[in-house]
Amino acid sequence: MKKLIFTLTVLFTAAFTLIPLTGCQDAIFYTIRKEVELEDATLQGDIQSIVRYTDPTDSTEYLYIANGGIHYKETDVSKYGAWSEDSTEPDGHITQIAADGTYLYAVVVTYEEDTSEGENVLDSRKLYYSEGVDAGATTAWTEIDTSGYDDMDNSGKTVKLFCTNSPNNSNRFAYINIGGTTYSLDGSTALADAGASTVDGSDTDALSAVYFNTTTDGDAGSVLFFDTTASCTNETASDLPTYVYYADDDDDNLYYSTDGSTDGSSYTDTGSYDISDIISLAVTSDSILMGTKFGIEKTSNSSGVPGSSTGDFDTNADSTLSSLYRVQALLAVDPSAAETDGDLYAALDFTGSSSSSSAQFDDIGLWAYYPSRGNWNRE
């Protein structure tokens, strides 16, 4: 793997060889009790999203992640070791990826050395798009002109690439937040102000979006924006969404609606789950999975209505995606399937400091649950 996120390398030092294996939260002891032999990690690093993309040339659906480089696999390949690296990926450190119904998009970062501080600092952030899957040509990724957007290269400003990530390709739309303004993306076309007003606030500082229309596919005006990374619907590949969900990243409440209102105050509040702050969501037919700053949690899904409390996992999710880690991205490949009947993915990041945790460097990155395997394991 040719590119891993720089900050993780700094966090995980030789101190890990001296960490005492104690405490009920120790990931190794949890795994032993669940009798799971961990696979070698092949997709490590800071993964912020797990993105669906359908190749327009043959309608094959893929999953894409960015972890410094770009990796992809066919969605219906439910096994370990099936990911490939995009040989046409742009030069630089690829930090974010998104897709709409036609194109892939990536944010690529370059760094320069600050000799006075002895550290690497942001040099540039560039936006690229691609029209196909590993096309085999050096022109497969093309830079989008962002020269008029000064905040792209300002390390103090938000640059967030995101998409609706709908199971139905017709309902996939992609956006980028540059310095607090959200722009819609359409291949090489110039960025267009999306006019985004977030559901849970009055600003345009969107961090995620969902498609919500109960009668019509493909309407760009049916996108809801949120100023939190945790949002999703119960849309499936064959059925339009009937419920939309979001969670603030500074509390442990889940909010939901059946009318897709842009007025956050009209959403039903489940009340506190007494868990860590929710930063990612995924829906299955019988569960709502919640990625938090300290591990994974779930609540029941009763015909779209979230449960009033969290529940126990029948898998090893609580021992592998444990409170030692941030679960910063989740994906249920088939939301119409029950939790244990469909492929699930999660991206883990590190929580806390290496000197005070039993977290393992090899656990940082992508994890998957496959029904044929019956447990969560490293990808």
C-alpha cells in the first residue's frame, strides 16, 4: 500500500510494544473471547467514507475508499482480499472521495516542510473527477479548476467532500463544502452554489447529505443537507426512502422524520441513548447502526422507527469495533437485508493517545462483516 495517512504514523510509535495487556476494554482479549482470528490488515489509514459508484460503461457497482490512495472493489464480491488500488489515481495524498450518478470525485492534498517548526504543513488541496473504473490511462483523473476558491488551500478552513451515497444510482449527487459554502459537482463543470441550508441549522456549512423523495427518483431538489457527518435514509436499491435519520456529533440522540422536512425542529427525537457522540449511521431492515467516537452501537429498526434504547450485537461488533476506536464511517450494502444477512463495512480511527490505550495500529482502517463469515474482521 503506497500511501498511508501521516498523522497515524506519528500516533503509533514503538510504545505499543510496551503496552500492558490489561483492562476489560482490551481489543485482543475481546477478540479471543469471541474466537475470531483476525485477518492481516490491507486497507489501513484514515478512511472518511465508503462510497458507492456505478460504472456508466457497464453498470457494475463498486465501492470506493480513500486512505491516502484510492481503492475499490465490486460491491457484490463478499470476501476478504478483493480490493484493488486505482492505478490511475492522482499524485498526492488522497484524503476524501465521493460519487454521483456518473462521476467519482477526490480531494488530493500535498504538503510542504515547515523547517522552523520541523513538521509538514498543508501546501495545496486539489479537486479531481474521474469517469470510469481504473481506466488504465494517466488521464483517468482530471483536475477541476478551483483556482478562484482561496479556502481550498487554507488549512484553517473546512474542505469537505460528500455525497448522498444512495443505493439507487439515480439518486446519487455529490457536493463539496469549501470554507462554509456548499457547491454541487458535475464532472468538469464549474462548481455551482448548491444553496444548501442544513436541516439542523440555518447555515450552509453542510457536512453530509441524503436523497429524500418518496415518489420520484433523480430530483436534485430532493437532497437534504446536514451540518453533521451522521445522516442516512432507509432507501434501498428498489424502494425510495420513507424515513430520514440524522444525529448531531455532540450528543447521543437520533432524530428521524417521514416527511423529509428541512425544519429540524419537526424531527422526532429518540432521546438520549446514553452512548458516546454519534458520527456515522447505517440502516438495515431490523437495525440502525450508530458509529460513535467510542465504538459502535445499535438500536432496533421497527418498520423505520428507531428503538428507544440500544441493543446487544449477535456478532463480534462490540469487541472489534470497540470503544477504543472512532467508527467514522458505516455502510450497509443492502439496507433491505437484516443486520446479519447483508454485507456491512466500517472505518475505524484512533481514539485517545497510544500511551493510554490498548488500541492496535493494525486495527485502524477498513473492517467488514460478511454473512458467509459471520463476524467482523479486518479488510
